[in-house]
Amino acid sequence: MLSSSCLSLLELSSSDMLDFPPTPRTVPRVLTAPGIFSDKDSEVSSSKGQGRKIIVANFLPLHAKKDTDSGQWNFSFDEDSLLLQLKDGFSPDVDVIYVGSLKVDVDVREQDEISQKLLEDFNCAPTFIPTHLQKQFYHGFCKQHLWPLFHYMMPISPYHGSRFDRRLWQAYLSANKRFADKVMEVINLEKDYVWIHDYHLMVLPTFLRKRYSRIKLGFFLHSPFPSSEIYRTLPVRDEILRALLNADLIGFHTFDYARHFLSCCSRLLGLEYESKRGYLTLEYFGRTIYIKILPVGVHMGRLEFALDQPQTSIKVKEIKENLQGKKLILGVDDIDIFKGIGLKLLAMEQLLSQHPELRGNVVLVQILNPARSNGNDVQEAKRETYEITERINKVFGCPGYQPVILIDHPIPPHEKIAYYVSAECCIVNALRDGMNLVPYEYIVCRQGTSKMDKVLEVSPSSPRTSTIVVSEFIGCSPSLSGAVRVNPWDFDAVADALYAAVTMPALEKQLRHEKHYRYVNSHDVAYWARSFLHDLERACQEHYSKRCWGIGLGLSFRILSLSPSFRKLSIEHIGSAYRNASRRAIFLDYDGTVVSETLVVKSPSPEVISIINNLCTDPKNTVFIVSGRGKVSLGSWFDSCKNLGIAAEHGYYLRWNRDSDWEVSPLAENFDWKRIAEPVMNLYTEATDGSYIETKDSALVWHYQDADPYFGSCQAMELLDHLENVLANEPVVVKRGQQIVEVKPQGVTKGLVAERVLSTMVNSDKAPDFVMCIGDDRSDEDMFESILSRSYSLSLATPPMIFACTVGQKPSKAKYYLDDTADVLTLLQSLANCSSSRKLRSSFETPVLFEDDV
């Protein structure tokens, strides 16, 4: 059991665990990559991060109470609030403003006065949400839909969870919009950073991004993020995902939660993540969204302060007297069906049943924190807890000994600290949880202070010990590598883990504790906050280096962020150059450019044939279709276009017009590599349902657009690596495209087609003074790069006008874009009309203007 769950003694003792550095209370530097600290980054961060930090959460870190006699409101900071504690991670000269709601109702007539008072005295901007809206928003959508779903509980029947209610969703949107309004009241848009917390405000990024496209925005999820199979059952799944992607930085406690989020983005939105210098990123309409993985920590100073309080010392002595030498196992949980309290008690029952020698020597103290919501599930959890406790105490108890002690009432912090100090073992048995800080608090309390040492009558130099039994399904589990990890559903294994914990040798407990304390001490709440803000500043560095457009309606709104030189190709602009040109070269991709990818019938429409024919009949034009498709299909489809040049299979085949012969690229003569590549592709095709192989004369293409998105993507990466290895000595390139993996001869690219055509025109004294290239995918980027390099025009006195244009608003080497194939055909039709009639002015009566910055 122990060998599979924990580090060995040798591993623990060989890693310098006994040499403690001084306990840090600030974070001088932040990790920029695994194992690497950057002072330069910290300097940049401090110099650029002078804006205020606006912390947005459902509730403000305040206590509020109204005196019934005087009618006066009394406010004070909630010192236990994580939102207040994270402020220690910022520089002392940084202003922090909190935006959130109060936990009490405030009369409408008092709201303005209280808002002013809280902003002046506490730097808090309260968001007042009407009682009926708060009930639907928080107790409704948040607690009935998001909270259960994010903890893997689906409403499979009316008696097991709540069915989706559209009214509650509307309340969620309305509440988030109120938060957005309040943020906009206090923010300096050019300087301030906004940090949004938790699942209550997941659509807030969209409302804020709509107001200002360059807002500096981070989001951290404190709950688990479910697997895609669970998340996909949410009717508003796309809306929430797209809203989160309007943040610049999205934080999670563990890689598992981040992985689930990225999987949802892949399966539902078709987005693939990548790693850039240790950072996980998503490209979304030209914006780079960074993914942060870092569990939150505890406030070391506050815990140590509580340890030194006289009340804590008194309670520790009291517990010690009551235990009379018994070993204390401690559990601290909210009353919640996801905390696994019932399973924990069943494990305790099993422990006492299997090990009679522990009866009378071990006590489980279970502290029940007040429930955060009301409902049948809470009452069910409480009823089960009491039933099992009563049974255990009846069977295994005796006069003067209760195996299980329930504390089912609010207790002051010093009492909880005292139980931490006294516990031999702490167990957190949650079925699913975000970041449970109970183990961290327990570790710090077991480390103790000099004052607590005197109370416990131990030497300051004596070794410290602690043992933790932790569920593998909670956020802190990965960081507690010395804990005994358990599957909470297997209460037999949990019982074994408890036995191992209470009978563990002292040296092993010491080494485990020291490893944990080093981590908790160096990764406190200040480190977490500073690290997140550091990465948020990094994520926002490119805000002013790109042009931004707001596109989409409602929750589909997103920002398109592109290079300042990247703009929409207007008919008016290109028409003038087209009209004045004496010789033109035009390169057109096929799929996704002149014919939509969504069409089932891939052959060109009569409209496309007519437009291209009109362009070709102009003696000033040299027009080429450059495609990855085969020569047979392209040749038959465009048979009526006599003067059209065609480059098939990315330029392996090329002909200048219908009457000329197909020329074969001299770069590819040996195709023996196919005998190596095809069996490998067949292997992956058999293993990947929905995939197939397309065999071309010059290439092999593995398609997986009909396969499972995640599995297909994983298989494509494996296939890419496999083919690169087996074909390392062959004259081919292996490339991954849009849901394809392609093997083709080296040097056969669309870029070489453009170079060859242009060079031929120059050498024939027909040098073009107008070059237009339109395409939509990665292979077309080679053409854009080729014509923009202008290597063929170095000998020309006057360089040509060049229009490299991509289809779709996305990052590209092209300088222009058109929205879709309809835009492409409209543009080509205008140029064709110009060629046919020579009446240019009438052809360009309806210009499409350049986009402006939002």
C-alpha cells in the first residue's frame, strides 16, 4: 500500500530534506520555466505592472452587520478570505480594489451611501444584486447546475439533480452583467488588471471584453473542471467556453483540470493547444490565451499568528487531557455530498473492525463546517453522517471512549488550529474537490512555533511529524507527494491507509512532513498571487501591437487580433491596381477559396467556371488554379477554361493551358518511399475509426476529420513522429495540416509553383506588374511567402503590386484577408467584369472599406 502511494524513505532522505532554508514570506522571483528563475522578467513585470489590481469575485472579503437598534452598518475585513490574503503577493505600492457582492441584503435607499463608504474605507466596490436574482443566480444556476456538474454529478433523473432551467441561465447572465457594470465604474482601462475568480463569473470576460477590446483580464477557476464527456452535457457549453476564452490568462489548480478544459476546447471549438517555452497556449482568432497551472497556497503568517494565541494554547492542553494518550485522526469538511464524509466513516468502521488493538486507542474527530447551500443533498449527507457515527460508537465505543466525535457547530479558528496541532493524522476523503487547503493548514500547524513548542513541552530542535491520507480526486493531491493517496470510493483501501498512517515509523513521518512543509512554505498564497499576476502581465504584453476587431453577437462575441498591416482587401483598392496593370499573374487555391469546404459537391459551380473563364480571356492575365487535388479531377472540372493554368498535387503536375501537356516536377522521381509509408498509415487507419488514406501520384495523405477529435489528433501526432523516423533517409517531407498528415516529395510546394510561373513570365519579357494570390490553408502560406519575397523581381526596374490574401480572418503571412468564399467570388467577379467590359468605374461602385480598430 505505502510503496505504491508514497515516496520511499531513501528517495525522501536523499533530496536534502533536512536542510531547511529560512521561511520566505515574499516571493522575490517567479518561475518562468521549470527550474528557471528570471530576474529580467521580474524587472519587466515590476516596471510595467503599475496599474491597479481589480479582484472580482462573487462575494467581497467583508463582514457586514446592521445594528438593529441604531440602524448603522458595521463593516470589517474577513481576515480568513483568500481574496484578502492574496494581496500579500503584490508590491506594497500596488492598489487593490475588490468588486463583489455582500452576503447581506441592503435597502436600495442605502446602496449609494454604502458604496461610497466601502470604496473609501475598504477599497471595495459592492455589486448589489436583488434578492430574487441572487437566489436564481447563486442558489439556482451556480449551485444547482454548475457546482454539481463540475463535481461530476449529472441530472440523470428529476430525483437526482436539477434539470437545466433556461430562466436560471438568464439570471446567471444578468448577475454577471451587473458585475461587469461595476468593474467598468472603477477601472482605468489603459492601466488596470482585472482578476476574476471562480465559476460564478465565467461569462464575465465576454461582457468586459465587449466594453474594451484590450482590457487586461485573468480568470482563475477554484473548482474542478470536468472531463469533456461530462462538460458536453451542459446545454450552454459553447457559450461558457467562448466567454472564458475572452480572458488573457486562465488558471487551474492542476494539470488534470487544465487538460479537461483544453480537451473541451478541442472537441467543441476545434482549437488545439501548444506549448511555448513551458507555457500552454491556445490561439483564438489571432489572440494567444495562456493557461496557468498552479495550486493556491495558505497564508503562513496568519496560521503562525493563530498558533501563538493564548486561546489556542488553552485548547491544545484541553484536547491533550481529553485524549489521554489516544491517537487523534482529524477530518475537517463542509457538509456536502462531495466531501465523502460517509465513506470516511465507513473506512473508520472497517479500521476498528479489522484491527481490534486500535479500539480505545484511536479517535476520529470530524469537524463539520456549515453548508454553503441548502437542499435535500445536504440533509441527506448530514443524516448519513449521524447514522454511521451512531452505529460506530454503539459497536466499538465504551464508557469513557467514543471512536468518532462529531463537531457539528461553528467553532472559532483557534479551536480548529488546536485540533490540527493535536492530530496524529489528517484525512481528506473528498470524492471531488477543487483546492482543499485543509492538508496545507494541518502541515503548518504541525510544524508549530516556538510558543507552541513550550505548550507541547517539546524542544525547538525536536523533529516534526505529520501524516496525511488524501483523496486522489482533489486539487492538492498532486502537490502532496508524501501523502498516502487513496480512492475514496474504496473504503477498504482507505481503512488500510489509515492504519498505515497511525502505525507509521517516526522517521518516515518526519521525512514526509519535512517534504510537505518545504513545499507549503515556499508555495504560499503570496507566491500563488504573484505568480498569477506575473503571467497575466506577460500575457497582455502584445495588446497594443495588433489591431483588434469585435466580431460575433451575444456570448459568441470575441476579439479578432491581427497585425497592424493585415487588413481586408477592398475591391476599390485592388481595382485601381488591376486597371492600371499591363501584365497580371493570378494564383487561386481551390478548396476553401473558390469552392466552400462545407459543400458536399466539390466540383465548381457554373458561376465559378464563368468567372474564371472571363479572367482567363483577358490577354493581360495569367491565371492559375493551384491545388492539392489530383490532375484528373481538376482537368475535367475546368475543361471549358481554355487559357487556365493548373498546378495539381501542390505543383507536382503543372500545365499552362488546356492544350498544353502536363509537366511533371523534376524534384520527385523516386517513389520507393511509398512502400515504407503506406503500411505505417494503414496501421493507424485500422486503429483510428473514421480515418482513411488518400493516395495521390506524388503523395500519401492520412485524413482524420471524421475520427474522434482528441483521439484523431493524438494519433496524428504519433503518426507524424512515426513517419519522420521511418522516412528519415528518404527525399520526402512529412507535414501535418488541417486534420491531415501528408507525405510528399521534398521541394513540391505551392510556393515553388508561384516562383516558377513568375520566373517564366519574367524570362519571357512578360514580367507582371500585378500579382494576386488567394488561398485559405497552410499550404497556401508557401505561395504568400514566395510572392512577397520578390526574388524573381530583383532585376525589374519597378516591382509589381502584390496582393497576398488569405480567406478567413486569421494570422497569416498574407497582408490582406477576405471573409469567405462568397467574398472571394465577389472580388473575382468584379475583376472579371473589369476585364470584359473595360468599364472600371461601374464595376467598383460598391467599395468594401478597410476595417478600423475597435
